[in-house]
Amino acid sequence: MVAAPELISPKSPRVSAARRLAKRNFRGKERLFLAEGPQAVREAAGHAETLVELFATVDAAERYADIVGEARAAGARVHLADEDVIADISTTVTPQGLVGVCRFLDTPFADILAARPKLVAVLAHVRDPGNAGTVLRCADAAGAEAVILTDASVDLYNPKCVRASVGSLFHLPVAVGVPVEQAVRGLKEAGVRILAADGAGEDDLDTELDRGTMGTPSAWVFGNEAWGLPEETRALADAVVRVPIHGRAESLNLATAAAVCLYASARAQRAAGGCRSVTSS
């Protein structure tokens, strides 16, 4: 049996410190964020020097004993807590009994450029954390080497963004706070073609694929959920591309359009240069 809970009161200093990480200003000050649930905590424990603390109910510690063991092996402090403590820390309606405190893990933009990426997702003016996390997950699944969140986009460490990424946040480099002009200029200098995804694009995705222009290193720029990309951002791109609507749907949401675009590039790049892994971190 696991010992009785160590943290009884939500007023414990460690609990209070973890609770504050639900707010962006505290996350930025401490450079720490919350990862909730077994999937996110497992990924955090497997990412070098990322997981700092783990709060777990007794039931969750027994059910996910392997994850708790991985957390301890990674050097994290593990605290058993009652359900009220977990509920106090958690930002979800139905907590799963595990909440990790993690160090920021964003990557400098210069490091991303130095790696000469072949497929990148750039989130420009994306404000919804669920959309941002889902696009990050799509980029990971498609085998992208990096994601860039511009300075006008949502906080990468927003709890909704972390949850929506379903662990992909820990898999690939993510740069944050990069002005869109700087992102585009740097990627172009690194030999990456810039494709702006926009429903009013001059070219459609099918045409780009038929032309054989999608096999080169590419960065897709995705805009705001409501109003897309501003003209000045579209003007920076090498091509403004729309996803063709063959049926009667009015449009695609951001995450769906991003998945279609990223997978189209991934497929074209595999055809041009051999099979690219979609499982590497």
C-alpha cells in the first residue's frame, strides 16, 4: 500500500506555488508550467530535466506506479496528496490524479534555424490555446521539425494549450515570442519556402502538389482563427495557398486546415527525398 497523503491542506506552500502557475505572469516569472494527466506527466518525465515536481493522489500513484517511478528516476519530487489538493492545483473539471510542475522547454529560434528544418509550422496571431496545442500535435504527427509561436500568439504554456498538445509539446522544438517578420526572414535565409495558409489564397493546395513545388523545405504560416492572416503577413510569403473545398462546407477550422497542409508537405517531401520519419522527437 502507498503511504497516507503527505499534503493534507491546499494551503501548503508547495500547493500554493503550483496553483499560481495557472496564471501566465507567475509562469513567466518562475519559468514553470503545469502538465496534467498521465500522458503529459509521462512525456515530461521522459524529457531531460523537465519534470520538477509531481503531485499524485494515492489512487493515481497506485494506478500509474510506472509513471511515478519514472518521475522519481528523473529527479522529480513526488508528493502524495488528497483529492482536494489535486483539484485545487488542477485546471480541469475532472482531474486525473496527476499534476506535474515542469520547467519551460522552448527552444531559441536561432537553434531551430541552425538545425536546417525541412518542415515547420508558424502560428501567427493564433489566440486560442486549444487550437495552438492541436496544431502543435498535428505538426508532431506530420513529422515537422519545429513549431514557432509568434509574439502575437497565445502562451505556449497555457494549460489548455499543454493539454491539447497531448504530449507533443515535449517532442519537438518550439520557439516562442518571435515576431512574424523575423520568423519569415530567418526561415527564408535558412532555405525554407514560406507558404501562407489562407482561404483566399491565389493558389490551392492541389495545384501546388500538381506542380511538384511542395517537396522543398517548407514553413506553413497559420493565422488567427477569426480573421486569418493580415495582408502584410501574406505579403511576406512565397505563396498564399488555400485548401480546396470540394464539398459544400463553408470552410475548415484552423487545426483541420493545418493538418491537411502539413501532411501534404510531409507526403511531398517523402516522395522527393525518401521516407521521412514521423516518430522522431
